[in-house]
Amino acid sequence: MSRSHLEYLKYWYEQPLGIAFKQMQQAQIDAISNRFRGQRMLQLGVYSGLDCQLVAPTIYSVSAATDVELKFSGPFVATSYQALPFLSDSIDIVFIHYVLEFESNLVLIFEEIWRVLAAGGQVVVMGFNALSLWGLVHLFKRKQIPWSGHFYTAFQIQSILAKVGFAVALNKTFFFRPPVQNAALLKWLNGFEKCGELLFSPFGAGYLLLGEKSVLGTTPLRSRWEFSELLADKAIKPVARV
């Protein structure tokens, strides 16, 4: 994702539709926060409208994106999502949001996430659902944020997670209101959410998946690598991968 795309995304999250969608995203994360385990969290992608650090019980956290120019604040590393500069089995939770829409080889990304996660580690994936009214709008607004990326269905992402070896503990969609930029109308349509969950559960605008790295007979490892090596205003120090 380019800097301009990120700026437009940030602007979109400050508009009525983006604000409503962001609130719903945060509510989904809050609802499963009691499932999170561990002390080291990696968030792929920088500005997602989410504040995962408020709900994840982690002591150390860092964000990563493909370009240092995409950095906003906090510990950060510029890296390819297909070659993360972290030791194997060194991270407990990986959040990935609004990244897959701009990447071509999702299998390689999830294989790399599998590598860096400790046994029992979790991956939380959020994105825009192609199998929704928003997915239909995406066909006509490909040059506009957030429609400019490639939309996947929740079932496609679940299939990739299973292929890599993750046990999928949760697969759901959310936000059943149409993509309108009118705050009053969005508020009035809020009642559609419960109806959508009951009658149209696969067709929400956003999807949320929770996967777990289940390795039988393996004890979670604690690596020598520490997040303290990440400085807020500097790139990550070189480390050896194992």
C-alpha cells in the first residue's frame, strides 16, 4: 500500500461510514479479547482504524508495514510480509488487517506468520468481505478507498489458513448496513445489525477470523529476541532468523 493510499484510508475512517465501520470492528475485537493469550503482539499494517493494543493482554507490541514511510507512531519495522525479520516461534499474537487486499500471495504471508508464531499462538485476520453488498459496490468503485484493493470472502481466507495448518476457531462477518456516507441514516439503520447476524450471517461487509497454531507435542518457545530492541523512531536492529 502506498503512502497516498494509507492517507486516504485514514481519511475514510474519519468519515461517517468509516467511523461506524471502525466502531463495529473494535466491538468485534473487544468481544473476543478474553481469548487472547501471550505477551508479544505483532500488527501487520499500520493504520487500520483499530486499537488492538487496548484489548490484547500483551506487554510488548510492534507494527509492521512494507514501507517505512507508512509509519505513524510506536515501535515499527519496515518489512516484506513474506519475510518477517523475527525469530521463529517468537510471537504470541498476530493481527492482520487491510493488508491482504493489496497482496498477491496470501499463502506465503500466512506461512511466514505460522513461522514466527509460537506454538499455540494466534492470528486474527480482518478484512472486507467480497460476499456482501460492499463486495458488489467494490466492482464499481475499484479506484476509490477502501474499494481499490482485492476483496476476498471469509471462506477463502479460512481455506488458506487451514491449508497452512491453522486451526480456525472463529469465522464470522459483521456490519450489515449499506455503504452510505450519512451519519443519521447509518444510525437509523443500526437495527439491521442484529437482523443481519440472524438472517444473513455470511454476508457482512467485514470478516473476522481467529486461527491458532496448533502443534502437537510442542512446547511454546521463548526466544532470546526482545521487543525492547525495537525503538519507536528507528528501524529494527538486525537479528538472525532461526
